Amino acid sequence: MTAYLPILSYSAADHVSFLIRILVAAIFGYVVGYERQKHGKEPGRRTHCIIAATACTLMILSKYAFADIGTLAGSRGSDNARMAAQVISGVSFLCAAAIFKADGEIKGLTTAAGMWATAAIGLATGCGMYYVAAFLTLLILVLQILTHGSKNTVQYSYKVVLKNEGDHSAFKKKVKSLFSESTVTFLEVEKDEDCMGIKISVNGEPSVQNKFFKVCSVDENVKSIITDLNC
């Protein structure tokens, strides 16, 4: 069986080419992961780098490790691309680990999609399609940078009812210390016999709204929160 070893089917230059492909895939994966880690996202550089390099290696194995299979009896109808096809489903399990739900919204979808794309980059590099791999790397990087931070924001108005003995200035100071002026705007202060109300406009994504409610729920001076300004 020595004659059928894949290492004997290729020259030293071929093997150097394989190693270069793995290195290039690792660099591409590192670039994608660096952008994620720079913005405080996980997985970061190491994970993306490993995914790309491993996908590239599996692609090389799938494409070139069975060059001698045609000379073996019973190999008719074999599918050498089956190994590479399993990379996509295998990486999907890693992507699922990057997706989670917090503060009422799903997070990690973009990072998971980037991991999936990193696997494709590794497969393309393993095939020797450097231009395709480089273009996909550049495309993912540009998309991540240009669209980062562009989240759907919603603006709601509330009336926070405080206890009559509560100091509204202390509440306003507390809110201002936790939120920026562009996120929370104090509109008006109302007083009646039973309570004191502060009309507030909150602008931001759902997690900001949830954070605002949590701040109010733990404040001893807050009696209730009303969404209808005409109440």
C-alpha cells in the first residue's frame, strides 16, 4: 500500500503550495476575526483564524488526498467532495454557539454569519482560488466596518411618576449619569396632589429601552411608568 500514499503523489513544490494555502487562509480568517474582536465581539481573531485554516486543510484533503483512489478496486462512484461539504454543517454548530438572546434581542447573528463566511474563505483558499477568497474577505470586512453600529433605533415617550416626597432632580441626575443626552431627553415636569411626573423621551434600540425600565424599577422614588403622555 506504500505506493498509494498521497504524499508520494505530489512533488515538494505541490506540498509547499498546500502549506501556503493554509497560511493564506489563516491570514484571511485573522483579518475577519480582528474586526470582530476590535468591536468587542466574540469569537475573535483566534477562532476565525482556526476556522479558516482548518476549512482550508479539509478542502485540500478533500480535493487532493484521494488522487490515488482511481487506481484502487471498488472506488467507482466515490465522492471526493463529501468531506468539504461537511465543513459547512460542522461550522454551523460553532456559529450556533455565537448566537444568544440578551436584553430582549438576539445578538451574535453577524458574528455567526462571519464565521460561516470564514469557512467559505478557507474552502476557496484550499481550492487555490485565491482571488475569490481575497474578494470575500474584503467584502466581509467592508460590510462589517460600514454597517457596524447602524442598529434600528426606536423613540418612545414616557411619563415617570415619582412619589410626592421624592426629589425629581436626584432622579434626573441618576438617569443622566447612565444615559447620554441623545438617548434620554427630559421634556417636562408635572406636579399634582398625589404625585410628581416627569415626561421623558427615550431614543435607542430595544436594549436601551429595557435598561431604562430596569433603572426605573430599582429606584425607590419611582411609583410607575406610563407610556401615554396624555394621562
